[in-house]
Amino acid sequence: MRKILLLGVIVATIFSSCSTSSRGELVGVQELSEFYPTDPYGMVKIPRGTFTMGANDGDVPYAHTTPKKLVTMHSFYMDQTEITNNEYRQFVHWVRDSIARTLLAEAMVEGYEYIEETPDGEFLENPYLNWSTDIEWEGNEELELTLEELYLPLEERIMGQKEFDSRSWSYKYSWVDKSPAAQRENRFDSETNTYREGFSRQNLVHQAEVLVYPDTLAWAHDFSYTFNEPMFNTYFWHPAYGEYPVVGVNWEQASAFCNWRTGIRMKQLTSYQQKYETEFRLPTEAEWEYAARGGKEHSIYPWGGPYSRNSKGCFLANFKPLRGDYLADGYAFTAPSESYTRNDYDLFNMSGNVSEWTSTPFEPTASMFVADMNPFYTYDADKDAHPMLKRKVVKGGSWKDVGAFLQVASRDYEYQDTSKCYIGFRCVKTYAGVETVDFGY
């Protein structure tokens, strides 16, 4: 299996001092300039605020909601729509092309060699792939021979058709878990009043490798005795479904996508801007519910009202109405990502269409011990962990769910290493700017 290593962006903090004398006064560090982040493309800013998180409808079983709790949230950005097939294809194609360019560089094919020195002639300690030359997938015999292992072996081809073998397209990356560092006992020995030896940043760095191609067969294995072949044959790659939400992506793949998206954005920023940039990530359960409510306190649905239809009798989301009339809301399966009416935070399909992964582990009692300021609870379950530890909260309900699961307070779970044809995701990122309040004094 060919492995890919994402060259991470290392951001160094630069301390600058004032070029003139402080004349012995306390004037602070003189910053170069103020930096306010721009709104990321495709995202909307969710303003900070306080809301009542939890059940609004007594008819929904307690097991599928959280108890009511007043929660305060910082501002953050959220994708206006669920991540679409076309957006996820960009990730998959990047991984495929990375493998191809690695093969070409290792074979020393002209025009695809590793970049080993700077334009000034200085040799690099860590050479990197050459992305400036387009890949000639056809018509170049040398390239075709070098890239042969990217395709299905001859014995697996149907009627001799040459197709990519996506089963080995993996993305390798690292991330930092700061939670252990926040626990003082991990860093400081209170008995000796000294910092513990051996605890370094290296202890916080984790590695992961994820196969990125979505499970297109989810359409078949999620619904037994159902002819869903047209969906798993065409849904992910067909241009007609480009703006539909991606499905068949498990929690681990969604997390890897967020990491890749962060790296892509970082490469477009200056080193100064990178210091203030925040990463793309999956939303916490609290962030998701706060955004879904759209500023409407105690609302059952994102649109605010207690009903799933508008005044004209039209359904307001893509779900399973009328005891199974899937077409009554306009779509039998998923709908385009910009379907139906946006909520007051300008977000599409916060209820229905596809359920969405959050970063929060499913723990029914979590609301009893998480903070009421930006509630955050996490657990990093590895592949050998007990299945109960792999449960992640999914929110919003989907095209195959009844109306109760569309309520903003409803919660369900799925295992992080499983993929479903009714679960997708969207990204968030913390707002890095400074917010002020005008009290009108």
C-alpha cells in the first residue's frame, strides 16, 4: 500500500520588539500590524451568544436528547452547506495525484523530480513533490508504465476497461491533542515542585492514516433487499450529483478531510497570517446545535416553527414523511446541498437531507460534567478500542429518518469507523478575530 505523508505547515512564533527605546516605560511588545481573518470561502460566521441546549419537545425520548442547559458559545465559522461530492472529490483527487507524483519522482521521470533546492540554489533539508507539471494520464508511454499500479490489476478489470484502484488511496497526517497538556499533573510534580521530565510536545502529537475513498456500497448494505445499484454506481463520481452531499464517509475520513483542508489553506497564507489562522475541524455537538437553532430560542426545528410544513403545506426539509412517502418532500434520496430554506444563520439543511458527524463522543451523561462555556468533550478511540468508545454523536436527521430526528435537540450516534449512505458532514473553524461589544455609553 502506497503511503502519503502530508508535509505539515510548521508555524514559528516570531517575537518582535520595538525598534525605538521604551524609555524605561512598560509599553508592551510592539506588533507588526493588526490582522483580522477573512471569511473562509463557503462558510458563514456564527455570532457568539448564549442559548438553551437540549430538549424542547417532551414527545422525544430522553435517550435521544440532552437535558436542558444554558450554554455560552464563542463565535465560529461553519460551512453553509454539507460538504458536497464535488468538494470531497477535490480531496480524493489530491490524494490520488500525490501518489502519482510520488511514483513519478521516485522513478526520476523528467519534469516530475523532487524539488530539492530553492530558486536561489540552496538545498532543502526536506525535498517536496513537484506540483507544477500536469500529469499526462494518457499518451505518454513512460508515464503510463510508471503509474500502472494506480489502476486495477488485469484480472480484476471488466471487459479490459482500465480503471483506477481507489482501495489504496490513503492519507497520512499528524495532529496535536492539547488535552493532556491542560492537566497540570501531567506537567508538574507538586511533591517536588518541579516540572516532570520527559513531558514534551512530542507526547501530544498523534499520527493517523486513513483510506479516503468513500464507501459507495453503503447504498446497498444500509438497505437490505433494496435495489440501490443506480446510487452506488453513480452517486459519488457522476457530475449530476456534484452538488449533493457526500455520503459513505466515516468519522475518521471526515476528520482527515478537515486536516487536509487546513493544510491547503495554510499554504496560501504568509507566515505572519499563519500565526493567527485556526484549523478546520468537525463541530462539537454544542456548536452544531447552536448553529442549527439560528438564534431562535427554544425552537424545535431550524426554521423556528413547531411544524415540518410551511403555510402552503410544503415540507421544509428532506426526510421520511407520511409514514414512508419519501417523495412527498420532493426527493426520494438526498437533495442538492442548497435545497430548502436557510435558517436565520444562513445555513442550509441543518435538519434533514443527511445526518452530520460531530467531534463529540456519544456519552448520555456528558451534559452533567461538561462546561457551560463552549462545552467540549473528546475521546480518541483507536482501532482496537471497544466499540462503545467509538460512538460519535450525529445530528440533524436524514432523508431516511422520521420527523423526530429532525429536531435540533435530537441526537443519535454512529461508530467512527463505519460509513452510511445517510451521514455526511460539514466543517467549522474557530473565529480568530477580537470581538467587542458596544454598550452605547
